Amino acid sequence: MMGTRGYKYKTSHSLSGPGDGGRTGSWRVQRPVINTELCTPAKRGAEACFICWLYCPDCVISRTIPPAIDYEYCKGCAICAEECPTKAITMVDEADWHGDGVAAACEDEGPRPCT
Amino acid sequence: MHVIDNGNVAAALGVKLAGVQVVAAYPITPQTPLTEKLSEFIEAGEMRAQYIPVESEHSALAACIAASSTGARAFTATSANGLLYMHEQIHWAAGARLPIVMCVVNRAVGAPWCIWNDHQDSISQRDTGWIQMYACDHQQIIDGVLKAFSLAEATSIPVMLCYDGYLLSHTYMPFEVPEEKKVARFLKPFKPSYALDPDNPANLNTVTLPDIRMDVTGEMAHGYMEIRYLLQEDLRAALSVAQDIEDEFAQIFGRGGNALLEPYRCDDADYVVVGIGSLTYQLRDVVETLRAEGLKLGVLGVRLYRPFPDQALADALQHARGVFVIEKALSYGYEGALCSDVKAALYGQAADGRPGDGPGNDRLPYVKGLIAGIGGRDIRTADLTDILRAGITATPGGRNAGTLEKASDWIGIKL
């Protein structure tokens, strides 16, 4: 394992920027998955809603069409899923996640694209 | 320049000479005249520094931590309950590796309120990660402030320079004020290894996880345990750094010599009394008296208490048959902290085999811990002489072996 003997600071030191607390995506138990058929900006093709972007405490959701989630840092807190007015965001167990953009839990209802 | 003044003024003159840029302190007896003198220097324009008036000792050290984080040379001073009120920030300053210097003018800790001298205040802070130096006279105070800044900045570890309340802080003694030109040679301007920069904002001493982690630039950063290990490693290395600085000081100023211990007639001593601070100079009179009676006593003053000079101490005691540790503080519920440290240092040496004795501890000296001067109880030289004379003759193998344990461990107790 790589050690920290050569690290340039004697104590803890953080610069502003994503991920200074580590790749917090590994903390996640459930993954938020956006259904673009229900998501307002995706559906309308216009800048609208973005309540998920506004509420995300870790700023990992982009203000884009459709919104994109940065899974490197998303801790899976589910606030976006709770706040989404169209219920476009589903929390999927990471254990059921195939890693190919399709959630096993969603398969019964047909594949859902994931951003 | 040769002057006659009190110990607090000696400290203030040292702080002025050290080119301190920020002073934040809260008055507490017997430290008050030190910080009053500093505020006078600054008000009169004799010292180009910022004096930050604060509402508490906790804030005083917090202000110094902030100042030091920006790369300023920072100083504070306190005593007793003021020191304890700082306690959380004392740990913080060490963990943050800031080379702050603080004078601790030693005073008893309440309750009950007691303004007189003992060492309970600073000894109780021994585990905070600060370097602790103890001065025995005014020359060691004024020189000590300069050495403390040099040591703090060389190691990125804060330093407490401790000296006895009243016995040193308020008594007048002659001492030499170091020449400014020589000070400039000895103490270079403070160049911090890291300083806050408004153009490159950063968070310092943020939450660290139990394990190491990647920082924002992708470099593997320390976890809490690595940061604390490095503090311990650098503290142990500070033993030799302190001696190097002492040697450099002696070369420039022509005085000083041993940064760790100050032995007096220990070379041929059968018995050695170990202590801290001005008491060890008082004990020199006892050494003279008892040597005149044929009892070979020496005194070993501990100048640097943390990091503890265990190896040097064990070496200095290697021929002693009996060791007396007299201290003005104790770890309540056990014994004097210095006494435990001395025993541990000797045990470490015994495990390695005492020189000339072969392995084993059969030749370890008898160690007797004594408590004196708690809350400023007068320590009379005559009493010290009587106690040590009795102690030496009662040491196992001595004339009155077996009577030693019956004597009180607290010198001068009147129960």
C-alpha cells in the first residue's frame, strides 16, 4: 500500500474542490437513478425545475438537460429523490446495480435510461 | 547590556528581541507584569507588533494560532487556571504544528484559589504535544525565549517556556540582555513552512478520516494517525535539535551548554537529586553542605521536560546508588510525574543492561519521590538538607536502611 511519508504537509490541509473529503461515492448504499421520461427538463427539452440540482447537499447534480449525477461523489442521501416533484428519481440498491446503466430493480418495469 | 530586573521583564525583553509580531494574552497573576510590559513596549513603539486584547486565555491562544497560521511570529503567556482554560487550544496548536511560544509563569491550580508557585499547571499539560523548557534563573528566561522560538520554528512544534511564579517572575536578579546584532545572527526571520494565502485559500486542520485518503489534487494525504505519529517522531527528534540550538547559542553568546539536563557535581555522585526549575539551584547549597559532611550528592536539573531526555537522564544516573526526585507537582492518585518518568528512563536502561553491570536490574539505583512546595509552601534549604541527609543514610545499603519509607513523601506537610 502506498504510504504518506512524502506528503507535503505535516497536518491536514484541504483546497476547495470536489472530493477533498475523498471519493464519497463509495459511501453509497442506494443510487439515485433519473427516469428521463418523467424528469421535467428532460421531457420538455428546456431549462426548468432543477429542484434536484438545487437541493443536492453535495452539489453532484448538474444543471443540464437532462441533469447528470456525479456518482464519484454522490453519497446516496436520497434528498433528490424525495424532492423531485415528478418522482423521476428512484433509489436503487447498489447491490442490485448492474453497472451498465440499467437497474435490476427497474427491469420489471422495463429498462430505464440513466444519465 | 547587564541589567538588574525581575523575571517577567527578562521574558518581555526576550520577546521584544525575538521580533515577535503578534502578542495576544490575558492577564493572570503572576504572569500579568510580563504582558503589561509587552503592551508598554508596543504602545511606546519600541516593538513593532500587534497586541490583541482578548477576553480569555482560550481566545489568546486562538488568536496566536490564527496569527501563526498566517506566518507571523506569535507569543502568549499565562499561569495556572489561565493555562488550563487554554487547554483545548494547547492541543490544537501542537496538532496544527504552529511554532507559537508561550511563557508559563508557574502557579498552583485551583481549587482552592492559590496564587503562589508550584508546577501543577504546566506539568498537567505535558501530554499536549508541546515542547516544555524550564528556566532556573532570569538569564535562562531571556535566553530561553530566543531559544524557544528557534526550536519551535525548526521543528514546527510550539514551545512552553516555564518559570517559577514569584521565585523568578517577581524577584530581581542581574542578567545579560543579548545584543541585538547577535540575536539577528542567532534567530533568523520566521519563514513558515506553510502560511495562509488569500490568493490560494485552503482549509487547515479539517476533519481527517481514520484512514489515509486521496486529497483534491490526487495525492495520498495523511490520516489522523499519520499526522499524530509525525508529531511524536518530530518531538523525539527535537531532543537533538534543542541541543544543536543550544550549541549555536553558546557559540554566539558565550553562555549555556546543555539544553536537556543541567548536572551539578553529578560526575562522582553516589546520590543524585533530580528536579525542575529554580529549586534545582537552591539544591546546590544542599549539595555543598552534605558534601562537606562526606555525603556525595549531586543535583540534576531537567531543563527540557517534553520531549523527555530519557537516555541522557539514564546516562547521567548510571553510577548513582540512590536517586531522589523532588517535584512541585504530582499525578494525583499516583506519584510525581517526573518521578515516574525517571523510573521509566532507568528501567529502559536496565532492560538494555546498565553499563558495566551486565544485563539485569540488580544494580538499579533506589528511587525516592518527594513532593515539595505545593501551593507555594516555603521550601527551606535546611529542611531539604535534613530530608536528603536522612534519605541518603536510609537508602537500602545505607546506615539506616528501612527507615526511609516511614518518612513523609511531602516535605513540610503539617498534618
